[in-house]
Amino acid sequence: QAVPAALRSSVLRQHARAHACEAAMSNGQLRPQSRAAVFLVGGGAFFFSLVGLFAKLASEHTATTAFSIFAIRSAIGLVLNLFAVSLGRAAARRAKRAGGLSGVLPSTPPASNCLRRSGGPSNRQEWAWLAVRSFGGFSCVALEYTALQVLPLATTTMMVYCSPAFMVLWAALLLGEPVKRSVLLCISLCFVGLGLIVQPWNSREEAPAWSYVCAMGSAMFAGLVYVALLQLKSVRYSFVLNGFMISCLVLSVAIGTAQNKLPIPASGSTAWAFFVAVGLTAYAAEVCMTLGWARATPETSGQLSSLAFLSPLFSAVWGAMFLNSFPGPVQLAGMLLVLSASAGILYQRQEGGEGEPAETADCRAKALTGEP
């Protein structure tokens, strides 16, 4: 069958760009997709730090609870995600009607190689992991926002980011994964760092004990969520994300209403700016991280794991700039220890092939934007 001249020239241009990328790699230059991955993952860490900042400012400017913040965040994220998916599907339909390149380039993988078009779980095990992801994610964020009511921003964020230690423990408990000695050493160093942050020997308490328990519980559930996500590789990511947001919205409203802890600011209140900012930055962080990991390569995956830990550093800067919160030297040492140990855990998992493959991450990015 004859190929139209315009389509043939487009194919040739794509091959020329591919050869140019290969030539750049042979000269030791960084791939464009790798540079994009660095900026996207770094941007995701930046936006995640802003989520905590705006949640902290919201709790300081109005009488609110974790359920109110989480309900509004989930509603905004759900609307944005449904809108993004609908735009992506409309663009895909237009490209399909225009002819596209489907069937012309043999190297283009069919959609079935990535994710099922139906998108949802296909068996009871996947439905169970989806429930774990949704309820675990709700518990993680709700506990984090509860801790932020009284704990400093940097302290809360740093404690939550020790989640890789719990991820390894959950994987060993639920999946029977072996744990390397080097990873056990990193986990031990991580908990030593947490001890330096909390300082249980200090008679002058920075915050009530329950707030530290909430922050630690948030990290524990975050590790569980990561394990669940790795078991949902064959489920369309937009389905997982929508299920998470719907579950969080329903649970936040139900539990908050039952406990009479769902205060909503007045329509003209300036606190709404912080609530909306929480929802927008949380969704931006999710998109940046998803698209960034879709562009990861086996050579850069370990580096990106470490780059994601910029978020606690950003949070420490925001706390000093906007909240007049300065950690002491012992806490700073503990934070650095937690960061180093947690990044080491993720790096070793990626190097050992235990992380998410780049092909799966690419399919998740397409699912997030509605691309088939």
C-alpha cells in the first residue's frame, strides 16, 4: 500500500532525529529525555514541598482539620485528572482520524503491550492491591496533615520521607522479598536519624508525642502504598489515581462529618487560596513525577530516586522563610542521615532491578494523559 508523501517525510524526520540522538549519546552528551526526566522529577519534588507548605499555612490561617484539607485536595485533583484524561483521549482520537503513524513504523509498540484498554483490575488480587493503595494512601496523607497541625514543616516532611525503609519491610513481609545486608544497614541508619530528629531524651518537647506517632504512621503507610503500586503495573494509572482520589474524597467527608471535624472556610475567606493551592500543587507534583519516571533510563533511575529527596530540603527552606522554623544542629544531622539512608535504599532497589521498569512507567504516563 502506498504511503503518502507527507507521511513518508514525517517518518524520515523521526528517523533522522533518532540518529541524531544516537550520535549525541556516542559523544557522551545527555539524552534529551534524560534531561527532561531530571527537570520533571525535580519539579515534582518542588511541588510536593509546596503541598506541605500550603497545608501548614491553611491550618495556621483558619480553624481546619486534615479531613477538610484532604477532601478539598481530592476534589480538585479528581476534576483536574478527569479533565486531563478527556483532553488526552480527544487528542488521540484526532490523531487517529488524521492517520497518524500507526502501522507505519514497525518499532511502535501496540497499546496492548503497555496496558489493557479497559484499564481496571482483572482479578481479585489486583482489586485487593487497589484497595490497599487507596486506603493506605488516605491514611498516609491524613496522618501527615494531622501531624502538620503542630509539628514543624521540615520535621514532618523528613519523617514521612523515611518511607523507603518501611517499603522494604512491607515487601519482605507481604511479598517475601529478600533484604540485602547493605539495605538493612541503610534502614538502621534511617531509624538512627529519626531518633536524632525526635530526640526522645530531650525534656523540652517540640510537640506532643502523638504528632510524632502520626508522622511515623504516615511514613509507614507511604511505604505500603509504594509496594501496592508495584503490584498494579498492569492497571491503567488513571484508573488507580481516580480510585485513590474518589476514595479519599468519600472517606474524608464521611469520617470528618461523623466526628464533626469537617470545617469549611467561608466563601470569602482568604484561606481558600491555600486550600486551592494544596490541590493544584499536589496534582502538579503527581503529573511531574509520573512523566519524569516515564522518561527514566536504566542508567538514570538510581539518580532520579535520589533527586526525589529534594522535597524535604525544599520544605526546610520554606519553613525558615515563611514559618520562622529553624531545626537545631542535632535535628539537621538526623535529617541528613535520613535523607542519605533513604536515598541509598531506593538507589540499591533500582540498581537491583526491583523498581518499576521504564516501559511500565511510560505506559503509566500515557494512561495519566489518556493516550492509548
